[in-house]
Amino acid sequence: MSGFSVSTIKSPEFINITSVSPMISKCEIKVLYIGQNRNHSFISKEVATQMAQTLPGTPIVGYYSEKKEDFGDHGEQVVIDGDGIRFNCLTKPYGFVDLNTKVWFKEFEDTDEFGNKTNREYLMCEGYLWTEQYEEAKQVLNSGKGQSMELDGKTLKGHWSTDTNSGIDFFIITDSTFSKLCILGDDTEPCFEGASVTAPDVSSSFSLNSKEFTSTLFNMMKELKELTFSLKEQGGNSMDLENGVQGAEVQDPVVENTFSNENENFSNEQDKNEQEISTENQTNVEEFKKNEEEPSEEEKKKDESSEEEKKDEDEEDDKDKDKVAKNALIEQNSALEAELNELREKYSLLEAQNAELMKFKETEENKKKDALIAEFYMLSEEDKKDVIENKSKYTLDEIESKLSVICRRKKVNFQNDDSTNNKNVVTTFNLNSLEENEVSSLPAWLKAVEDHGHSNN
């Protein structure tokens, strides 16, 4: 590094940001719906609410094909080469979920290709796309695209369960983190049928033209009218519907005095007598009131005993709940262990079968290699030593090529002694005087020698 920078003691000068970059565009995302879905998983509303906490900052990705001028699927590519099998991800980020995104649930009526209608409750949020950076991102806002969420496998938790009505197994997701939201092409069907990325549709708020808003407003007005009428009957204040509900205070009812004059005189005499009560008597009265207000020792013991009994009952309930939860975990763990052992047995069996097949294949190849080496009887064991010792490393073609080259270099006259015929009969092949019509009758390895010789010339 040619230079360096050191912070000074001068305080930083902050800028108040009040706008958003004109290079991005806002979008609205239908992430998933509640309940069972087509990939045999199940997400409850409670779990979806919990997972929604991980939506802010989630990247919005896509795999765009220039050839078909549309987005594709998740863009996963399988590569098989000398290094083994690996997966490549062809998607790239086209945007992100806003860090301060609004998240809400909204019901939609989904219609399939057969015209069947289904009401589903979707988890929704807001995001941004880099529409000025990537021209293809504008397609999402212009026509809308399907969307498929991707979950982080490290945080995915859940268990399998069978739906008693359909008999189908579903993976009940209990927790996970969103890793990506993927834009899909028109020819790729999302797992959650109506999941999509579109221009903002303000579906999180009511529309004056919607039936839902009209119905809700009518019910609110009806309830306000009934409440107002009820308060009026009780002597309460009227409600100002134009200015909104500010409060509904109920006045105490006015009770007319119905006592006779005789009762009034009795009341006055009683008041007079009360004023003449001595200090001692008044103290007795206060002490009596105090005793009336304070519970007796026996009552206190009963209350304490009741509280202790209730506490013991609560503790027993907690213990029972803990025991049930523990037993459920033990059963789940046992099921997972059994499944793991079954998988281990299957893997061991596959390994044994593979080893047996590899051994059989090696034996068959060695037989073919030995037979090929034996055809080069005119070479000495020393000449064939390298090939024999390393035959497991060489293919049949490589063995044939190597031995043919040795024959060529040694200018071998090929003689074949037939033990079943006259030993004096000698068959000789002259590599330098072959006619064109004789080439077809040569053994394959001799043709290889001839071809090798011509290629060197």
C-alpha cells in the first residue's frame, strides 16, 4: 500500500438521509401461504410469524436466460468432472427485502388451471429491485413474476407427520430462516401457487372500491349505532359520529328522595346521637371496624393453606407437562435413531455391493489384459515387465499401444508356434511389404503397430 489514512480528532459531520436511490424500485412480495403446500410441507401462522422476523435484508435473486428472455428456476447446475460432483448456483441478486419492511397477512382467492378456487392466507412483505442496474428486473414490475422462497438448511427444524384425512405425509416446519427469495420465469410454477413478486398493489390497506372495505365499514357503523342507542337508554352521553368516538361516559342516574318527613326527623335525631358518642365509645367503634376489616388468624391460615395447595397443584401440573414433553422428545429421538440406523444399514449394504461389483469388474479387466499381453509372445518378459507390473494402471488400449511400440522399435519378425500343428510351420509378417489388400487380414495389435509406424514416419 503506497499511502495510509489516519482519523483526526475532528468530530464527524453526519448527513440526514431523507430519500431513496432513484436506481431502485419498490416491489410487493407474496412469500408463502399458511397450511399445507405442494412440496409436502406445512407452515402454521404462528411459525410463519416467527420466520417473518428473518425477512428484513433477505436478498431477492433470479436466474435470467438471455436465450428465452425470461427468468428460469432456482438456477442450480450439477457439474460432474474429474474433481467429483458439485453444484453451482447460477442466480444473482436483483434486489433485497427492505430492512424496515412492512410485513402482513392477506387472504387471496387462488384459481388453478381447472378453474378450482381456493382461499389462502399469504405472508407478504415489501422489497426493492435494482431496475436501473438490470433491465430484466423491470419485467417483474411490468408483468409480475412467480416467487419461490429458499430456507437456510442449517436452521430448518421440523418433523414428519401424516394427515389422517388424506393419508399424505407432511414435513411440519417449526422454525427456519429465510436465505433467499427467488424470482421465477413464466414457465416455472411456484411451490406456493400464488407466490409472486409484483409492483406495489397496496394490498396491505383497504380500497374504497373493495367489497371487504364496504362490508367492514357497514359493520362498524352498525355497531356504533347499537352502542349509541344502548348508552342513550342508560342515560349516557350521545356520540358524535362525524368527529369520531371520543369517549362514552355514563352518568350516574338521578334518584329522587322518597323518604317521608318522619324519616327525616329520625335521621336528624340519629345524627345528633352520633355526635354525642364519647371518645371511648368511638374508639371501640373504630376497633370493631378494624377487626371487621382484618381477617382472623384462622381465616389467614385457611387462605395460606389454599394458596399452598394451589401452588402445589400448579407445580404438579408443570411436572406433568414437563414429563409429557420429555416423553415426546424421547419418542422423537428414538424414531430418529431408528431411521438413522436403517440408513446406515442401507449404506453399508450399498458399500458391500459396490465393492463386490468393483472387484468383479477388476477381475474381468485383468483377464482381458492378461489375454492381450499373452498375444505379444514374441516379446520377452523383460520387455513386458513394465506393462505386467502396472497393468492395473493402464487401459487395454494403452497396453496394446505400449507393447506395439516395443515391437516396432525392436523390429520384431512375428512368428507363432502352434503346438497342435507342425512346429516347423512358421508364420511371418513383414511390416515393410504389406499390400493394401493384406491389411484387413492383420491382427488388431499388428495394425496398431503398423499405424504407429506410419505416424512416426
